Amino acid sequence: MLRATSLDEMPELWNVIKGDMSIVGPRPLLMEYLPLYNSEQAKRHEVRPGITGYAQVNGRNAISWEKKFELDTWYVNNHSLWLDFKIMLKTVKKVIAKDDISADGEATMIKFTGTPEQK
């Protein structure tokens, strides 16, 4: 139930209050993924990670890692207060509708193993 309603994200509000995170930004990923990023994907670290983000309102766990990184870097290159506001509104709609909570047949996203050109 916590995952389905996104209530498991609530402890991250403390990280926003501390200034370690933002409400909107690319979702933080596991540290073990850092060496797997290509230079374009690494741009996601140019802004604070967020509780919700552009990739989350455009597919969340139902999209590929490549698409997720593409959306994250688009956000980094285009972020603004207006865009953040639109993302927050879309997030509320997605949570209420329980859209894109998980990838087909998975509870969460499959593990990131690098982009095809890196393997």
C-alpha cells in the first residue's frame, strides 16, 4: 500500500528540509550506478535530486532506463519554477490515479546495468 500510494517517499521530505534534496529534480539513484553513467546521463547530477521529477510524471517505472535518463537531462537543461510547478501538479494527478507505479511484471524498476554502448 505504501508503494502504491507513494507514501514511502514521505521520509524524503526531511532531506528537502535539510537542503540535501529538492521537491522536484531527477530521482536519486543507487551510488553503485555512478560509474555506469555516460557523460550525458551524468548531467542529472547538476541539480539537486528530487522527490518527484520530469521522468516520474512521464512514465516513472514504466519507461526504459535510457528514456528516464533522457527525460532527466532534458529537465536539467530546461528546469524553471514554472516547469517545477507543472511537474508537481502532474505528480498529484499520477499519485491519485496510481499511474506508472511499477514496470510491467515488476514491483519497481529493473536494475540499471549501463547503457548498451558502455557494455
